[in-house]
Amino acid sequence: MFRIDRLRALAAVATHGSIARAAETLHLTASGVSQQLAKLDRETGHRLLEPDGRGVRLTHAGRVLANHAHRLLADLAEAEADLAGLDQEVLGPLRIGGVGSAVRTLLPEVLETLLAAHPRLEPSVADGEAVDLMPRLLDGHFDLLLIESWDNLPAPLPEGLRLRTVVTEDALVAIPASHPSAGAGAIALADLAGTPWASCPPGSAPYDALVQAVRAAGAEPEVRYALAEHFTQLAMVQKGLAVALLPAMSCHHGTPGVRFLPSRPALKREIKAAWLVGTPAVRACVTEIETRATNR
């Protein structure tokens, strides 16, 4: 039987990429973490770490065991939270991170409702891309994330997360009302070859999903406007400067000078709630998000 503290040390090294960072997170010395891992080597009969330049990396056996460790630790944390939640009310900090469109569309009314029911709750919110937010969930800076995943480019997710899909929606192409295809029922991405695009910055999930979708349609997208905010992208579309691929929750059909058309091939985006520990505050928030999303 493996000891939990040794599995926790291995999981921390897997998450943070070094013994020193793992030790800092676990509030231990680096030598203490090394000793735990050496004992785990002996218990498993496998070498779990190997040198990598001046640092270390997990061996194949180390990665296999680390995946199990992440799941086990998440289950234990969930069990502790469930037991604690039997006698706890929804109060204290609730630190939420999320992609901007989900934060803007879902969270204001969710938090308004939660605070009315639980006035001792202390929510805080930061927006950003999942690639930047996820490490901060894993190291405890966030309690809950709202992340996006496109059907042609599913989000890579670490082991041990609790996940719930709260929104599934179409992605639509925003084009100027003066565009020749503005009156069509749908628009083929291949037909937009040579047309400037407005999209989120390179490296973001929407940018990568757009590039992959257009390339799969046989064209190369010209992303001339790299803009984090969907509303700013729409401003470019309104002036006839670009087209944009946007999730339905960011498509306001009364926007002057803009038409929203389904794409061919069709694309969808999911918003997923992700958390490690299901505290009463996290569970209450996820439940309210699901309710709000269902009634949109």
C-alpha cells in the first residue's frame, strides 16, 4: 500500500515540473520531497524519476503512477469536502477564473443570486485563457474555472479534475451586412479565403480552433486583427474590415451592420466548469451556473 504523502509528493512534481517547486507547494524541503520519492521508488519497484539536464522528469512508470495519484488525491479531497459540507454553510472566498465570454454571460446573474442566498460568500473573478488559468487552479489560486473546448480542438485537461459541461453552443461566422453572402443560410469557411479575420490572439483556443477549421476546409486564414474581446472583433466586422468566428453567446443578433451565419462545416464550443475540491461554495456555484445556462 502506498502512503498518501508519498503519492502527494509525486503528484506535485508531476504538476510543477521540479522537486523544488513541489517542495514549495507542499511546504516541505526539497530533500524531504526527494526522500519521499526515493521511498516510493523502493515501494513500487520502479524508478519514477530520471535526470533531465539540471532537473528531473518522470519516467513512464512515474507518469502512470502520477496519473493514479492525481485521481486518488482528488477523490480524497472531494470526500473531505463532502463530509465538511454536511455542517458547513456557503461562505468565505470563492475564487473563479474563466474565459471572458462565459464570465460576461453567465457569472453576473449567478453571483447576484448566490450572494442574495448566501451573503457571507466572498466571490472574486478573473478572466483569461485556460492555458494561463489552469496552472493557477492546480496550485490552489483558483477554486473554480470556466474553460472552453471546441469540438475540432478539445481542450487538454490534466488528471484529477472534476468537470461538468454547462454550455454547448454553435459557433457562428460574423460577416458585414454588405457581404455578398449576408443573405445566405450558411457560409462555407473555404469561401472566405483571402478575407481578413478578426480573432483572439495566437495561442488561444479560439484562434487555434479557427485556424484548424479553415485549414481543414482547404484555405489559409489571414488573421489580421488579434483581439481578445469578442465585442472588439465585432467592431471590426461592423466596419467591413474583417469577418470573425464567434460562439453563440457572443453573437447579439441585433448588432447593426453584422450578420451571423452558421459555418460549413459546423463548429460547436463547450463551456466546462472545472474544479479540484467540491467545497460547498463551489458546488453551489456550479449548480447555479447550470441552472442559469439551462434557462438562457
